[in-house]
Amino acid sequence: MTKLQWAVIASAIGMFFILYLGCETTPEDIKALEKSRALAAESTDINALLQEAKPALSGISSSAVLALETELEDTVADSARAEVFKRLSSKWYELGQPAISGYYAQEVAELLGTEESWSIAGTTYTICIQQSQEQKIRDFCTGRAIQAFESAISLNPEEIAHQVNLALAYTSSPPQDNPMKGILMLRDLNQKDPDNVLVLNTLARLALQTGQYPKAVERLEHALELAPGNSNTICLLAEAYQGSGDTAKAKVFEEQCRSLMR
């Protein structure tokens, strides 16, 4: 990922036991124990992921990764190490390995401790959840995505995007004991702030995925009233009206979407 991608991915569509919505009430030793237990419960780890991924790399890609790993070994200062970790994350993302990319993005966040870096790590892990077919990799990315977004929330509890991203992590990999957790989180956000366009768009997108086109149209029309030029709303409306059978309106919004995307 380039620097621009690093700035954008935090707002993309995008380790819950450590930080709860910014409330620092858990003693440090208990938080460390909780983190340790969660990592121990993972069905794979970064070393296993690297051992599986590296043999499939081309010669050029393998050399690029090795060069970055060697540079990391020779780098001492945290700020410099963070930059190398960013490049490793970018390289592995480019190579189609979001789980490994997420791990290195998490290393960046551990060093920098900023809400943006935690959000980027969480979003990368969420992409891993959405793209991976292996359950062990999905499990690896799920717990870490949740922790990353919880960490971002703890640093800025007022930023709705972090809470939306956390909910999306849950919808991407629903807990077996609470499969509606992500949806319920989004509905709660909507109840607290019914005019939040990001929340409305997110709920509408999920409605589209389940074929609830009238509900999606309702939410998106409300979002459009609040933010008439929002490109996400307009493009989603094209899909929503198409699914609802209103091809005339779908065409209007599709043309607007194309115009905004140019």
C-alpha cells in the first residue's frame, strides 16, 4: 500500500478484550493476560503464515521481502522500524496476503499507538476475513481486527467510523454465540444518531447484500437528503433501485455515480 492507500484504507469499508469503547478500567496486568489468552487461542500464527506463503513467491518478490526483513533486523529506532513495517505490510498486501499485511500493519500500530494506525490494521484484517477461505486464517484475522478497532475506539471514542468498522468486522465473521452482534451494533449506532450518513450507508449496504432493497432505498434516500453529494450513497442507490425493479431511477443514479467516479 502506498502512503495514500494508508490514509484511505482506514475509512474503507474497513483484540476486543483489551479496550472497551475508550474506557480504561481494566488493570494493565489483566489486559496483558487477556491478550495472551486470545493469541494462544489462535489456530495459526504469523510464523506459520509466513512459512506457507514464502515458498509460493516469485524470485523477485521473495528477494524484495528478504531485503525488507534484513533492513528491519538492522533498524533500531522505533520510528524507522515503523516505516519498514509499513513497507512490509504494503508488499504483502500487494502479494495478496492480507493476513500477513495486517500483522505488519499491527506492528506499526503497536509502535505508533495512533488511532489511524490501529484503524488501518483493523481494516486490513477485515479485508483478510472477507477474502480468506481457510477458517484458521479467518479466525486469526477476526480476533486481531476486533482488537485493532477497539484500540482505535479507545483513543477516540467519538469517531463513529471506528465503531462502524468494528461492527463490520463482526458482520464479516459473526460470533457463533451472537451472529447478529455486528448488525445490532450498527442499529444501536443508528438509534443514537439517526442522521449519521456513514451508518445509514453501511446499514443500506448490508441490506443490499441480503436482498432487502426497499429497506436499503429508505435508508439511502434519507442519507441523500442529509448529504446530497455523497458518492457512496448515490452509487448504492443505483443498486438499490435496480434491485427494487425501478429501472428508471436506477439509471439516473447510475449515471450520477459514473459522473462522480470520473
